[in-house]
Amino acid sequence: MTDEENIAAIKAYNAERDAMLMLDSVDAMIAFMARYSPHVTFRSREQAEATMHKTRTAIPALPIELRKASHAWLKKRHLHSLDDGELGQ
């Protein structure tokens, strides 16, 4: 692949990932991971849901309200967020 093709592939992956995260669907998260990281398996739907919320907090391109909601979801369950502090305590 050329550099341009690699950049295009990364942009396409990021767009697909971001669209999936906007769905608020654990099933979509599981399917996405099966497609792109088949070696990763979730032990439970709860683990997949927590991963979805952690991932949302880490991606600045997602809407801030969605990221804040995931941050609050994680905090309520005493799980850590992957943001760099901009989502609050």
C-alpha cells in the first residue's frame, strides 16, 4: 500500500468506528471488534459495554455530550475513563 492508501484506510476505519460508537449498541461493538480484531473476545456483554464507553471517552472527534455521558456511565460503575481530563472528575 502507498502512504496515501494507508491514510485513506485509517480514515475509513476511524469513520466506521466513530459511526459504530454513535449507535450506542453493544451488539455493534461486538461485531466491529470481531471484524477488526478477531483475536479479541469479550467475556461478557458487560465487558463489551464497558469497552464501548471507555473507547468513546478516548476519541475527541466524538460529540462532547456523548463522551461525557460515557464518562458518567463509567464513573457510576467505578471504572476509569480514557480521556485526558477534559470530561471532568
